[in-house]
Amino acid sequence: MRYQIALAFVLFAYATSAQSVLDVEVVLSDPDAEGTLRLALCPNESAFDADKGSTLHTVKAGGGPVRFRIADLVPGVYAIKIFHDVNNNGELDTNWLGIPTEPYGFSNDAMGTFGPPAFKDASFVVGEGRSTIRIKMRG
């Protein structure tokens, strides 16, 4: 009987801690450009607006679509912002007006007016199991 109770507890704990996998395919604006793609996975609006609380991921760019696989996610609502750090200086370069001079993108290919889009426009749902999104870079 103890064995059955212990087994039931383990199965319940496993079922309630279901993790998800998110596959992100990024279509580069210049497939031949080298550098690094820097992706911020934002779990809420405040993380999307301020970067604090986001999970950062990087991958080398070049040669067609670039793929990220983000595992062990808790199902929920997320948004992504990403930029192509062509010169590998660790930051999104901008001109004197603050307009990005390196390619960038957002989940849902969301666009903002005079700045980044709102979280609600870029957000998407990650369910249990595997989810896939595609982002087309601009710039």
C-alpha cells in the first residue's frame, strides 16, 4: 500500500510540473551576415518593457534561418524580442535618433509606433508539450 501511495505521489508531481519546449525559427534579413542573435524571452509585460526578469539566449548567426530551442518552460504567456548583433559588441546599435541600425524583431512580427510594440501585441501562449514560432527580422 505504501508503494502505491508513493508511486501515485510521484506520478502526480510529474504531471503537475509539466514543462514545455519552445522552438523559435528566426528568418534573417541578411542570411549571409555573421554575428550573434540575442533573444530575450519575456514572461510578462514588465520584463518585456525593462528586460529585468527575461531569460537571455544567444546563437551564432549566418546561413539561412536560425533556430533556438528553449526547454523546460512553464506553460504560460510569453513575448520575445530579438536583435542581430552583427558587430558582436553585445548591444543593439542605434543612430542618433535611437532608431536601430542592426536587425531586430519581435514575436508575432509585432511592430510598434515610434518604439517597440506593446507586450499584448507580441505575446503568445506556450502550452504543454512543444510550441513553435517564427520571427522575421527587420532592418
